[in-house]
Amino acid sequence: MKQISIQYYKTQIGEIVLGSFDQQLCLLDFRYRRMRTTVDNRIKKGLSAQFIEEDNALLQMTRVQIDEYLRGDRKRFSIPLLTVGTDFQKEVWKALLEIPYGSTSTYLQQAKSINNAKAVRAVASANGANSIALIIPCHRVIETNGKLGGYAGGVPVKQRLLKLEKENCGL
């Protein structure tokens, strides 16, 4: 059976679980999020692999870049990513990567960006299924009415990340 190397990492925004498979990051998510089992099972099934707790160079580099991001010293990550999901989810996650640091978008704008304006709820659902937080910046998507909407790490964390980026986007 193939293996996904995982590590748990305590940060100032909560404990995160990191996972790598074949020298690519497939998991950077909040350890205690509500959908933890669903997300983990999707990744394990999609990669036909099991989790094993072990460290490696990619996970070490990811931890360094997370710390730099949370200090406001990093705007872009340079980690190879492996997304595991449906074609629609992957399309939504790819569109999330286009939202600039320090900016926000809405679920409607995201739906339009993938040429599917009627798919607002499906886009919101795909955002919620994102398993590579921070790097695939689903925290930058808010509701059309300006409210923050949900977030796997909790709304206070989403608020904190948006504030961090806004304060550091002029660097």
C-alpha cells in the first residue's frame, strides 16, 4: 500500500495536519475541522494510500513557508501541490490560486471565473472541501453581502488571515 507522509504542526492559528505524497503536498488542513474524516478519506481513497506519521524535506519546507506566511514575510508559496478531488473541485481550487494576496473575491465571482455563474453553491461547497488551506487561499472568498462566510479553521481565523494579508500587501 502506498503511503502519505503526515505531520501535525502547531501554529498561531491552530494545529494543522500536513501530508505529502510523491514529493507533492496533498494536505495542509486544520486538524480539528468538522470535515476532517471526510477530507482524509477522500485523499486516501483518491491516492490509494494510507497515512503514516513521518517527516520529510517537503513537509519541513512547508512548515518554514507557513511560518513565513503567518509572520507576513511570504505572499506566495513555492510548494509543489497535488490536489485530490473531482474535476469540478480542482477547477474551483485552481481559480482560488488566482485571487491575489491581500484581496478577496466572492463565491459568485468565483463561479463566474470558471464560467459557471449558476454554480455559486457548488463553488462554496468545493471551497469547503479544499484540503490545502493557506496555499490554495479559500480564506479569501467571502459572501456577496460582505459577510465572511464559513472557514474550516473557523471564522475568527479567516478574519485574522485576511487582516494579516491586508496589513502586509503593500510590502
